[in-house]
Amino acid sequence: MATRYDRKQPGLLRSLDWPTVVIYLVLLVLGWMTICGASYDFEHGLDFFDFSTRSGMQVVWISTSLLIGSVILMTDDRLIESLSYIIYLAFLVLLFVTPFLAHDIKGSMSWIKIGSFSIQPAEFAKFATALCVAKVMSGYGFDIRHWKDFAISVLIILLPMGLIVLQKETGSALVYVSFFLMLYREGMPGSLLFCAVSAVVYFVVGIRLAEEPLWGIAETSLGETAVLLLIQCFTVGMLWVYTSARDVIWRIAGVTTALFLCSAAFARYLVPVNVAWVLWGACSATVVYLFYLALRNRLVRYFYIGVFALASMAAYSSANFVMENVLQPHQQKRIQVLLGLRDDPRGAGYNVLQAKIAIGSGGLEGKGFLNGTQTKLKYVPEQDTDFIFCTVGEEEGFLGCAVVLFLFLALILRLIYLAERQQYRFGRVYGYCVLSIFLFHVFINVGMVLGLTPVIGIPLPFFSYGGSSLWGFTILLFIFLRIDIGRNRLQRKS
């Protein structure tokens, strides 16, 4: 029997992924209740719908978000896809002009005032970037393994990121790092992701242990020694994974170990010298040796691994420069407090300290709705925006926090399922962009409230007060839901 294709789709409501919508609505309700608890003022009583209060204004943002979501669902997903480049370029222009139009709000030049309201274009640029990178990567002949295609994808991500940095919004800019999870899913070599993680490890270990001596040897920094040993270990690990030259692996590992132990013993018991100098020489010799093997054996993998070792040395060498010259003073203080290098309970560490007290005081079941003392007495700054999760912990306790985190986990897992069932690459790429952004926001926001990650000032999706963030997350999610509705546009019939 002949096969034909019918362009008639199931109804919009039947095709809509209702589990995701239900999770979204539950998060909205819980978020609004948490804002009520965080912003409650005894002088205003229990009128949560008063527009002069944040809880009342959040009702406005939620209502308009639902309206925006409904409009997106009624828009043809093919139209959204066709406008991807235009939307992206429009937001690039808007991000470029924002510093010239914005008012300085706590050092940030990212808010544009429109009448009595202010909007933050950076929150909307995320969905525009996701659309553009999905459109590019779904193009005919695109292959992320080709360096030109990969470079184009990365450039699309880095452009808005750079413009947001110029607005002094480092936290919002770092969100774009999450796009690399999508690139990894689409075929980006895992070695590149490993390189990025390695750079972070070098920075943290080097800065945290910089002032600690190695085995009582005052001339040798434990941090510097540890990083150089890590570089050698990671290099040997990459040789083990990507080559079969076990003799090369044992040669590098053996020489490095022997040099380190001998020089450390010499420095401790004979003449105090800097052991790290020996390791710098070992790392340099490893790079030269790998380049030599690449030329002799005509094996490009040796060259790439040598570049990794060289780049690792350069990354660590620039750590102090980045810390002292690139990061802002308040960012330096936050990192120092996080790493335990500085105790500043009245300054950079105040927010995190008060957030920990609030969450800890909630216990297992919490103090109850509107009964949180830390939040009612306004001990926690930004408690209804960046630090709103501490209100959940204080009023609802460990169980309430677990429920919220479970809902976010359910949302992430559902988005993975939706992304994997897309029949077109555009939908899958966009879906992974969406879930990567949500995952980054939840992980970093909850982590900074608990003192596990640096305080970079990004909102908790659907919980933190504000129209820009709520609209941005809603647009991001509902565009994907609309794309998912159209995944089976061509239905096969026999």
C-alpha cells in the first residue's frame, strides 16, 4: 500500500507536554509563596496582592508570563526558527547599546528603565542565543568536529557573553558557559570539556594553597607544586586514553616522580630550594618530548597533548593575573571567602553567612510560612532575589528544600526526554540549550546560598523576584514546548 504524509497535526492541547507545564506552574506557585515569605512586612499585613509590595508585583509578572507563554504556543514554530538570526542580531544590538542607556544599579549597567519599570536585556539574550546556535548547528553540512563549524558555534555564544561583561554583569555572562554542555552532547570532543575543567582546578588549587609551604620547605609553595604535578598527571592520563604508547607514559611518569621526590628530599634535608622549579623543568621537558614524538612518529595526537600541557602551564601562570587584574575587588573577596583565604563575616562573606544561618535554623520541617526570623528581620540581603533559597530552607526546612530541588530535577530530566525525542536537530540543540541554562542557574544559585560556589548574583528560576528573569525563563521554556509540539508535523500514514 502506498505511503503518504499528512500535514495535519494533533490539536495544540493534545500535543503540548503537560508534565512540563504542570512542573512549571507548581514552581511558579511555590516561587510566589516564597517571595511572600521573603518580602513580608508586618506594616502591610497579609495583603499579598497589594501592588506596592513585591509579592503583589510578582503576581503581575506571573500573569504576564502566562500570557507570553500562551502567545508563544499559538505561534508557528517554523516562524520562530526562521526568525532566529534576526532575533539574535536584534539582541546583540540591544546588549551593545544597553550600557549607554542603563542606569547604574549597584555597579551594574545592565538595566534599562522604561517608565516605572526596568528590564534587563541580558535575561532575554539567552533564548536568542539558543535559537541562533540551534539554527546554525541544524544547517546542512554542519559538523561540530570541523574546526570552522565549531568556531562559528563558539563565536555565537561568546559574542553576547562579551557584551554582558561590558555591562559589569559577570554572573549573567557566566551563564553562557552552560552552552558547552550542549556542544558536548552534539559531538564536541570530551577532551575540550576536560581542558576547561582542568583550568578551573588549576585556578582553585593554585590560589587556595599558594601560601602553604610544601613539607615545611618555606621556599616552595604547596599550591604551585600541586598544580604542576596535576599538569603532569593529566598529561599522562590523556596519553593513556588517546595513545597506546605505554612506554612513553611510564617514562614521563617515572622521571617526574623521581625528580620530585629527589628534589623535595634535597630541599628538606640539605639545601632549601624551590622544588617547583624542578617541576617547571619537568613540565617543559614533557612538552618538548611530546612535540618531538609528534614529528618523529607523525602522530598528531602527541602534538595535541603537548599543546594541552603547554596551555595548562600558561593557564596556571595567568591565575594570579586574572585574580588581581581581571576580577573586580568584590569578586576577589568573594572567591577568597569561598576558598577560606579570608574571613569577612561583615563584608563579602556576610550574605552567605546569614543564608547558612537561615537555612540551618529551619531544621527538618522549617519554622512555617511567614515564621522565619532571619527573613522577617531582613538579616539576609537580596533574600527575595539571589538568596531566595534561604527563605525556603528557613520556612520549609530540609523537606521543603528537598521538594524544590526534586521539582527542578524533574524539570531537567523531562527536558532531556523532550530534547532526545526531537526528530530535527534544531529542536534537540535548542532543548539542550534550555536544560543547560536551567541546570546552571539552579546549581550555582543553590550552591552560592550554601557557600559551595562563588556568589555571582544569578536568580533561581521561577523563584527569584523580578519580571525580566521570569519572562526570560518563560520564553526560553515555552519556545521549546512549541518546538516540541511541531516535532511530528509530518505524520506517516499507510
